[in-house]
Amino acid sequence: MDIEVRAARPDELERFRRLFGLAFGFDPRPEDHERFVQLVERERTRCAFDHGEMVGTSGAFSLELTVPGGVVPCAGTSFVTVMATHRRRGILRAMMDALLDDAAARGEPISALWASEAAIYGRFGYGPATDAVEVAISRSEHPLHRLAPHPAAVEFVDADEARALFPAIFEQLRPLRPGFSARSDLWWEDRHFHEPAPPPQGATSQRYAVARDDAGSPTGYVRYRMKAKWEEHRPASEIQVGEMMCLTPEAAAGLWQLLLTHDLVATVVAHDLPTDAALFGLVADLRSVRRIHHDGLWVRVLDVPAALGARRYRTSGSFVFEVSDPLGRVDGVYRLDIDDDGTARCAPTDAAADLRMDLEDLGAAYLGRPRFAAALRTGRLHGDAEAAAAADVAFSWDPAPWCPELF
């Protein structure tokens, strides 16, 4: 295979964007190029070239990812494409190897990505580490359950006020839930406040609202768009939630009440909520909430001792794992010793394994969503049933892992 894999040069980033758009079904707009150049970490791109012509793209973001009880550096893999004319030539494997080599050299113990197709990335050692829920909720004049807390006061703010208020709320939440990652000012502007012209899919520009407690302190926010629609001369508009973050139950009650009682609206849609979203305990009629469960962030462990030693655990214990890496990078047997305070040490060992698993299932458990016992029952994992059940308890975390950031 006469394919070269290397970082894109500055003058190749326009080609990079065109290939990405070709694969994912959109036309890159020239006016967005400068924003792309500022956001992408060009030195972390790894592109494939066939006799000098770019035929594949990939890259990574340098993330600070919240894990149970801590934060670890993480290679956020993104922009992965291979031209349809060059499929089945080993190009994806070559680019992934180059990305993982770079991440390992940078000392990042894990890599993470959003899988465009769920069947692809298990063979590279990634496992689905977070869950999410897409919801569509019917409007109601009285949406909240009788046991819901009194809704916080809510006010609309403009974009500049949102820029000043939203990041501080997010930063209070970020250390608490595995799957969150740090956002730079540039990331906030590009991913959360930028307004394309025209707005996407015929919707409005973004609306911003803030919840406040009785002392006037901000305790939650939501950003959303509204898509106007009329059916048989009756209003049937849709609210499209971009992001909601709440520090208190009262803030969640206030913001959901705002959306679910909005005039001229028939449906409120949110594409990425955590499985334990406050919404499910606040609404009076759960049958009004149509739910689609889907996978979220996928994680690959690059350094087993460093990764397992960087997070905390819910119970003490000792486990010996035999790990099989589809790429052969971290094959081995590892002993994990967890102290009473949840801190742990992990190292290679010659001891007999309690559990034998593919790296995909270790990655899937890493952020606090373990399925060891279930994997044992389905034959994906092998070993001792008591050890699998105990590992499920030790690896689990509350709140459940959730990644609100598509990259």
C-alpha cells in the first residue's frame, strides 16, 4: 500500500474540510474556514495521501476529561474519513495507529470518540462508555409533577449575557459527572454561541434563558431554537434544545416549565440528555415523553495502569484482569488494588486472572458504566461470576457518565 500518513500542512486544511464534508454529507462554507483553522489542532491531524493526494482524514482534540473522582488528559478522536474510492485498503487502520501513537507519546492514558457507525470502533478497542437519551415531549399547560420542587425564576438573556453566565454554571458541574470535558473560550464561541447564517434547518437563531435562586444567583441555563410550524391553521411549532445545565432541581423545574408551556409549541425535542435527566422525575405525564436510547462517548484505554489508577472506585477490593487488545498494544494481565477511600493502584502481574475481557469492555466500563456481569452472561467476558459482580459495584459511579459535547 503506497499510502503516506502524516499531519496536514496549513495549505491542506481546505482539502481536509472538503473531504470531511464529502464523507458526512455537507458542503463546507468558505466563510467558516477561519473558524475551523482556529479550532482544529493541526499538529494532531493524521491524514492519508495516495501519491500526494489526500484520501483520508483524522485528528484529535486535546481534552481534559472528567472521570470518576478526577480528571485525565484524553485524545478526543475526530474528523475520521476515508474516501469511498479508497475503502478496504487499510487506510483507516493506518490513521488510527498514527493517532494512537501520538496520544501515547503525549502521555494520554485514554482516547475517546463519537462513533458515526457503532460497528466500526470496537475492533480498535473502543467501548461505549456513556449512554444518552433523545426525547420528544408534548407541550402541556401543567407539565410538572405534583412532587416537583417549586420552579426557579427564569429570565431570557441576550448572547453577551449568556457568554458571561453560562461557562461559570458549566464549570461547577464539570467535575461532578464523568464524561464532561473542559471548554476553552474558543470552544464556547465556536460550538455554543456561533450563529450560522442562515440558522440550521429553518429554525430561529438561539434563544438563551437563565434560572436564578431566591438570592438572584444563576443556577441553570438553556439554549434552544424554535422551528415555526402550522398544521390546519393551528400552531405546531417545535423547540429544539441545544443544551441545558442545572445546578439545582428548582432550576431544572423552572427551565423545563418554560419550554413545555411555550406558546405556539407542540413538541420540545432534545437529542442528548443523560439517562438520569431531571426531566424524567419532574414531568407529570411520563407517557408524554417519547424516548430513544443511544450510545454516547466511546473510550479506549491506552495505558491500563495509568488509566485505572487515575480514577476512583465505589468500593475497595482487588481484581486481576486479563485484557485482550484488538490492536495488540496493551495485551496483558493487570492487578487492580482499590483502597477503602476509593483510590487504586494498577500494575502488570503474573497472577491468574479473575476476569478475561476484550479491551472494548474495559473501555465501556471506565467512566462508571460497567457491564461485567452482563458481559459474562452473554459470553463476551470470561471468568468468575462473583468477581464480575463485585467489579460492577466497584467501577460504577453516581451520577451516571454522560458526555454533552459532540466533537
